[in-house]
Amino acid sequence: MRRPRRSRDDRAVRPEQSESLTVVTSGAVITGRLALAATRRQRVSDVLTNSARLGEFAAVFDSPAKKDGPPTHLHFHVARILQGTLGIPEEGGMYRVAIEDVSAWTGGDFSCSDH
């Protein structure tokens, strides 16, 4: 039985566990796993809390996000920017991409290879 196709906006609101997406935005190709906005906010807060210089900014990400209308951003974690045969950073990072800036997208996570 075929699963119905999910729109990009639907994926932003309710990403499935370990769901991957690849997007083109402003000429960059970003590939990785989608995360809920709340998950991304918590991870950013944790990173800032552990920083000696930036700890005071963690509170900005501790408060719940405003939910006015449909999603405006895709939130990636364990993501890479693809450049030629490289994925930067190799171990993946966190990215937030405005949906309106996405010019192309496909389901799945792309890998880099020089073969």
C-alpha cells in the first residue's frame, strides 16, 4: 500500500521520526534530518547554557515558540551543507531554513562521494 505524499509544509509541522529532507536554498544544498521547532529550540538552549560567554542568551530559546499560523521554517539537525564531494560539517549540524527561501526539495538524505 502506498503512503500518501507529504508536503514540505506538512513535514515542517510534523516531521516523522528520523525523516530526512534535502533542500536547495539560496544556491546551497542542505540535507539532513528534520526536527520539531521545539526540539531545535531546546538543543540551542542547551548549547548556549553550556557556553561561558553565551549562557545568558539560553533563556530566549527556553520560552515556547509563538504558534501564529502555518510553519515558516524547516528545522534540521544532523544536517550538512553539500559542496562538491564534501558535506560540511562532516558530523552534521543544526540549520533553520525559511520555507519561502526553498527553491527545490526532495525526501531523503544525500551523501557525498568522490567515487
